[in-house]
Amino acid sequence: MNVATYSVRGMHCASCAAIISRKLSKLEGVAEVDVNLATEKARIVFQGEPITEEALNELLEKFGYGLVSDNPEQGFCQVTPALVPDASRMREEKERVLAEQLAKVQLSLPLALLVFLLMLWDISAKLFPAVPNLPIPMGMLNIISMAIATWMVFSIGAPFLHGIVMFMRNGTANMDTLIGIGTLTAYLYSALITLLPELAQLLDLPDDTYFDSTIVVIGFVLLGKYLEARSKMKTGYAIEKLIGMQAKSALVRRMGKEMEIPLEQVRKGDIVIVKPGEKIPVDGTITEGTSSVDESMVSGEPVPVDKKAGDTVVGGTINKQGSFTFTATHIGKETLLARIISMVEDAQGSKAPIQNIADRVAGVFVPAVLVIAALCFITWLTLGSYLIGFSQALSFGIMGLVGILVIACPCALGLATPTAIIVGVGKGAEYGILIRNAESLEKLSTIDTVVLDKTGTITTGAPRVSDILPMDATTSENRLLELAAGLENRSEHPLARAIVEEAERRNIVMEVPSSFEALEGIGVNGTLSGVAVAVRKPSEHEKKMQDVSRLQLQGKTVVMVEENGIPKGLIALSDNIKPEAAESVAALHRLGLKVIMLTGDNRAAAGYIGSQAGIDEIYAEVMPRQKAEKIREIQAGQRKVAMAGDGINDAPALALADVGIAMATGTDIAIESAGMTLLGGDIRKIAQAITLSRATMNVIRQNLFWAFIYNIIGIPLAAGALYPLWGIFLNPVFSGIAMAGSSVSVVSNSLRLRRKKL
């Protein structure tokens, strides 16, 4: 399978997205198509070799659409899979289109407002005797209105006429088609009445004209399109902010000389110099100097972090004090910032399951509206003529036809979900909450149980040796540590690293084992200088020993060290609980969630840590392979489970949970391992992520509700449903105003998420 992403040209509404998706899906070799109206992107999955951009455009251009690849040949120093220069170019293109829309609005809106006010004046004069008649003769006003309407329809409104042409040529209809048919029908009928009054009398046509409706509808629809486009650009604020974090250049040392080069020319292994106040250009390891670095982009914490030789630095963070040099280790799309941008872009372009119903409706919306409008017109001409006479029935039929075509709006449905997803995902990124896709965001809102790994999630994940207890007089602390560290130096387990670090601190020379074996959930064994050594968990019998039970009750992890099968002593390690752990668990409780701790540690140590954090339920001494089974067991109790772990050794459990949440610190980020990744390892972000997901889903439901209700109520009103009961008929002018406001209201509601406090 090959995946490619394209920017879409000419897409104006949800029906456009449905047309593009439907046409591309029919191509041989296309496995999946996902077209996002809010991001104006198309994601295509090919079964074999990708179809060329030219071939795709050859198909789409006859329908008025086009694709521009976001996947150019990738250079060695690309900042993101979609190059930042391309992102800037696309934004410039959107700003150009927005400027063109604004120019049209500035030309058409004053005329539309003037005509609208004259309409209100005329209506008021007919209803209220105290209001004087218009000072302009109706004949003259009609000629002026026809001139303005002619210009509006055939100049400013040309895109709507193009929608009619596309419909007649290819049988595909979108929002422009509806507006085009409605306004052109009103204009042509009015022109016929005005220019050929004798014919109108002969056919007994009503002498009402609809130039004013044509002018106002086009003016307000163009205003709505402009406001919608401007609001959609605001939804991409998070990506722009992330892209803005990158440095533009780097000061490097090459061949003994310092030179400032563009960011795209930095290579792995370059020695990069960073001065106070500068952005760090790429990821790397400090080789010389000390400083404090603002890593709020990664950790969300405003307090700068002290850095020294050997420490890692992240591109996009800010050097606050001191100068230092570092070796570039990750450049371009490999940097943490680029990976974050890529993940946010992918998530914002993904679809939540709740969107499926809106997509299905949008796919048939425009054809259905055309049928409804035609049926409305026919009903007024047949049944209406019988009840109220042909002349009045024809007038109402025209108004109903135009009103339905104008008020119907698939855009609100199409924008309801993706705009909220874009803003929600962007809001999460600002808080260091990286959401992999919209499905994870939706699922998180339904969670009722949170399962936490202990090490690295509730605790700091940086254990240290606290006690060394030899069991006989012939074994010293250093000897015990020498035996344990010799084996543990081959292991990557956090406890093993702590033992090795303690040996290094004491300057103990560690031998290289001639044999080594790691036993999952038990420990390690091997041979050092012909001596069989094992470092393992205490047995059930050994757990009853006074020293073992005492240390475990203190929340410490105890390992037994054996030499030739004989226990030689104990090493205890402590892993402090994170300062924010209890606060985080309390926040989860306030959200109505059950909190469970899952750990391979002993019951006593797990119970001690769990009581400090306020955990509801604890599963201890669970082997890594058993964690997934525990998740399945919890889910069997009809619980919706989010699992938070380090994203590596908890991978099976994270994958099985309804939502996997990877805790990540610095550049050791497991972005690909779970549905969500929390930068900085701060578990307070779990509650924030759940709050965000619930808020986002609430906004989506509100958007969908109003989008459906708007069309369910608006279309019958425009058809004249109230006329038989109360004699009320919705003027197409008000249909245009309502249509213009529907999409804007949906996008504006989504933008409220930007102000949400997590």
C-alpha cells in the first residue's frame, strides 16, 4: 500500500468533497480516499504504485477540481513530510483566495445591503400605514435593480453559473449549482416580466420581480463564503504555531570556521553553536558548555531546564542563558518538532466515526435538494393553482424553488466534525497532548476507567539504589554490587540501569559476562569469571524475610543476588512517586473515572505507591505479557479502558486498550506506539486529554444537531409550509441570509474550543 496526500483546489462544500471522493474511489488501483473539507486535503491509499498526479487531475479537472501533491521528493533535511515552504506556499495561496473573496464582498455587500433595506422599507410601507412609500417610482427601481442584478449574476456570481455548467455537462451538482440555479431562475423570470410585459400578460404571469432577491442572496452568500474561509484558516492556528517554533538558520562549525547556514543545510554530525536567546535549530547532544533551556514546547512546563555536556536538546526549544555547542543527531523530518507537526497534521486530517453519518448525508444532499425544489415548484403549479389561482401559485412556486435551493446547505454538515477535530487536536498539541487520530479523540470521551502503569507513569521512572544488604560477613556491599552490575549492564530495564549507575558512582569495575539470560518478569542470570550469578525477584518464601518485608513496606523494590546458587544479599531500589501523581488521580476521580494501577512490582511496594497516589484498585506482580490479559479482563466487565504506559514495554496493553496513552519524555518519544502521546511524562495531562475529548465531542454533537435542524426546518419553511396555516412565506432573501450564517455558526462554535481551559 502507498499513501499520498494532496491539497485540493476548487472544493467549496461538503458535496464537492463527496464528488471528489466518489470519482477517485472508482479508479483502478485506489483502495481508499479520504477528502477533508476543513483542511482542504485529500488522502489517497493506492493498492500498488501510486497513480500520477497528472492522471488524477485529468479525471477531476472536468468536474472543476484539482490536486496538488503534498509529497514532493524528500530531501535530507525536510522539516516535515509536507515541507514547510510548501505549507507557507499553501497558506499564501489561501490568503490570495481570501483576498479575492474579500474584494467580491466589498463590491457586492454594499449593494446587497442597500437593496435589502429598500425591501424592508417597501414591506413596512405595505404593512404599516404610518410608513411612507418609497420615494423612487417602482418602474425606475425595477430597471436599476435589473442592472445591478445583471452585473451580480454574470460577474460576481459567475462561479455559481459555472456550477450549473458542470451539472449540465457532467451530472455532478454542488453548493454552487444550487445557488446558481436558484438565482438564475429568479433573474431570468424577472427579466422576462420586465422586458416582455405583453408576453407576461398573455400568459397571465404574476408581475412580481425578484431582482432584489437575486442581489441580496448573492451578496450574503458571498459574505458567508468569505467568513467561512476566514474562520477555517483560524482553525489551523496550532499548526502555524508549531511551524513558527522552528529556527530559520543555524550557526555551525565546519573546517574550523563558524558559518551561519539555512536550516535545510544542516547535516547529521554538524557541530552547532547556540547563543543566549536563540532557538535551537535541530535535535542533538551537548558537547560543550552549560545553559538553561525553555522546553515548554515539549514538557508544557514554563521553568527552564538546566543543561550540560551529554544532555540532549530539542529543535525549536529556546536557549535562555549561556552558550553551548552540540552535535546534530536528528535533522529535518526526524526531529521531535517535525514529528509533532506530522502527527498533528495527520490527526487533524483524520475522520472521527461520528462523521460517517454526515458524510453519507452530504453525498446525496444536493441531488435530493434539487428533487425537493422541483417537486415544490410542481406542487405549487398544480395543487396551488387549483386552490389560489395560477398567477399567485406561480409566484409562490418560484419563491419556493429559489428559497429551497438557496437555504439548503451541506457545508454546515460537512464542517461540523472536521473543524472541531482540527481545533481540538491543535488545542491538545499546545498542552503537549499529541492525538494520533480523530477516532482516538472520540473514543477517549467514552472512557470510564484509566489504567496506569507504575514505573515512569505514577513514579518518576528513575529508580536509584537505596539499600545494599549483604547476607554474610564474607560479602561486602561493593562485591554484591559488582556481581549484580556485571549482569545488569547487559539489560535495559530501569532497575538494571539504576544498579549499574550506582556501581559507576562507586568506581566499581564491571566484568563482561561470558553468558547472559534475561527471564521475563523474574530477573537475569549468567556467568562472571566462571561464577554463576543471578539477580532475581525474591521467592515467596524469601518475601517473608524480615529485611525483605520491611523494605517492601517502604515502597522499595528488592532484588536477590545469588552466587553459585547461594543467596549473597539484597539490593533495594526506590522509585519516587511523581509530585503531581496524587493531584492527577484526584482530577481523574472528579471526572467520574475509576483509576487502576497495573505493575510487575511486588504487592507491598505497589500498595505503598498506590496508597500515596490514591489509586482505586491495584494489580501487582503482573508480568509484561499478562498486562494485555488484564486489560481484556477489565474490558470484559463492560468498562471502557484507557491505558497509560511508557509506550514501549507496555505496547501490547496499550494496543488492546480502547485508547492507549504513551507517556513520553524529551526526545525518547514513542509517538507511533499509542492513540495519544503525552509529552514530558506529566500524568496531569491524562485528565486534560479526557476533558478536551469530551469538550470536542460536545461541540461536534452541537454542530451536527444545528446543521441537521437548520436544514430540516429551513427547507420546509422555504417551500412555503407555513403558508396554508398562517399565510407566511419565507422570502428567498432571508433564505440567503440563513444559509450564509449556517456554516459560519458551525465554524465559530468549533473555534470556542480554543478558549477551553484544560
